[in-house]
Amino acid sequence: MRGLAVPGVSTGRPVRLTKPVLRVGLTGGIGAGKSEVARRLAGHGAVVIDADRLAREVVAPGTDGLREVVEAFGERVLDPAGGLDRAALAKVVFDDEPARRRLEAIIHPRVRARTAELIAAAPPDAVVVNDVPLLVEVGLAPSYHLVVVVEAAESTRVARLVADRGMAEPEARARIRSQASDQARRAAADVVLDNDGSREALHAAVDALWRQRLLPFERQLRLRRPSPRGQLQPVPYDPSWPAQAERLAARLRHALGERAPRIDHIGPTAVPGLPARDVLDLQLTVESLAAADELAEPLAEAGFPAVAGADRDEPVPALDPDPAGWGKRLHANADPGRPAELHLRVAGSPGWWLGLLLPAWLRADQQARQHYHRLDSRQAADRAARWAAATGWQPA
């Protein structure tokens, strides 16, 4: 598959995606170097879809998009040739939130529709990189399998905007501060690329991302296989685990919609301060195992294929000795850079109850946390059940 930077042409109606190509959202603040990352990925073979380019093309002369923009903002936003004067339009909407929202309502649906068409036309083994400056601002992060953020210090970005785009320093700082903060972008990011150094250092980071994460992720997604991993040993608690779990949960909610009424972060990584294997455990509540089976394909398309043969939990006699009551379905992340397991359990079943109980017990009992890694799974379940009986704990 050769590199391809895909241009946008005419808009059309939204296209339903019918193949699970890997979709990567690429973003970063103005002047951070996002475009350089996009070029490097295109050179490796990524299908790069430039949202800014599409945004220009859906309001090109003769399009319905331009007609609607003129109806909304008047002919003052046109240049002498009848095309869109982007600088004039920017002045109209820059400090006017309702006006900006009105413009977005014209442009964003058309860009999304064209993006879907281009993804549908991509090769079956494509890594599709959607270059979206306002990805965080418009809440698109959960719609991608992976979000990559390019970051640089404000001083670095200002210097680039002054040197490369001819902006005055106050204008550059105003543009930077009108966008999402670095903190907001990091919260949405699965990968952060630091671009305060040399171009060679940035290229090396992009090359490693391509080889070590994007290509293996694409292959596992296409083959509907979880990413393989070896035996992992407990590591010190990572304070970012809850936020990472929530990003995955948001991605799954986006993919499943109303079929995902409850997704909980469970397991040791949900317990602050507890050393654990670096594997995030999530629990998706379902009405029945038949309902769980109906979710197998959309979960695989979202990057969580089923784990073959993992159709029940080990029974805990103190809770329910009947193996029939411990049925479940297990899915795991196809992303090699973020080990995670998704347990589909029936609401009210003993496995569902225990999945919620264990982190609640560990969060509440300091002594339990100290001894947890010395216990096998049945011993931990027995002790947690005794704690629940003594305290009257029930799932929220």
C-alpha cells in the first residue's frame, strides 16, 4: 500500500462504514507540527485525510456549502472573484460564539460525510489518519481507534507562527489561546508526540509509532484478533489508569450507543495506589449472553475482538457453586500499546456482582490492599464476599 494524501472533492450524503480500517485521529494546536507528522505518516503509507482541506473544498465556488455560508453571513465574506474570503469570515466568527456554531453547522456535516466516503474507498489494510485541528474542541476523540496529539511549548509555537506564517506575536498567542488547552488535548490522547526538539527527533518518534503500534494494531483489527501479550508482572500504580480506562469506555459507548448502558472500570487498576498488572479491565453490563453475542461484531470493529474460549468465569462456591451462573463473554484490545480486557457479564449475575465488588472492597480495606497479591483469585473473592456481607455493600 503506497502513501496517499487524499484530497476532498464534492460533498455527499454520509456513508456507513462497512470495513474496520484502523482510524487514527491526529490533532495538535496551531504551530505544534501536526502537518509534519501527517506528511511523515503519509510517507509510510497512511491514508491521510486533511479535515482543513475538506473544509475548504466543501465551500468552494459553486458548492451548496458556499451558498449557505453567504446566506448566513452575507456577501462580505466573499472575495472579488466570488470565492470565500477566509480571512474576512474568520473576523466575523472569531469572537462570536453563536456565529462560529452556525458556521460549524454548515461545514462539519459536509466534512464528516466526505470523510466517510474517503474511508470507505480506502484499501482494506489501510491506516487512515484523520488530520483534524479541532478534534478535541468538537468532541471527536471517541470516534477513533487511537488519538495522536502533537505537542510543543507555547513559546516554540509562537516562534514558528511568526517565522513561518508571518503572524504578529500577539495574533499568534491569541490564536493559540482560542484553541483547546494542552491539558485538554492530553486528556484525549492515546499518544503524545513532543515536537519541541529537532525535526529528526520528531520523525524518529513517528517512525517508531508506525512500526511498533499502528501497523500491528491495523493487522490485529483486520484479522479480528486481540493483541498478543506475554505474562505481565505487577507494576507500581499509574495515576493515569482511570483516565485511560475512561477513554476506552468512551470509545466503546460511541461504538455501541444505547447497547452500552453501563461500562465500569474494574479490577486492580481501578484501585488507587494498588500495584497491578498494566492491563485495564472494563465490565460491560448486558441483559443476556445472547445480547452479548450480538455485540461481538461491533466490538471487533471498535478494536475489541472476542477472545476465543473465554465463555465463563471460575465459579466461587461461596457466591454460587453452579458453573451455569458464571457465563460471560471476553473481548480484548487489538491495540498493542494499551492492553485491556472487556468482560461482558449479565446484570445481577454472580460474576457481574463480583466484578464490581472486588475494587470496592480493595478501595475500602487498606489491609486487603496490602495482602491482595498474595491471594489467588478464589481467596480474594471469598474475602471480598465476607466483607460485603459484613458491611451490607451492594452495587451502585
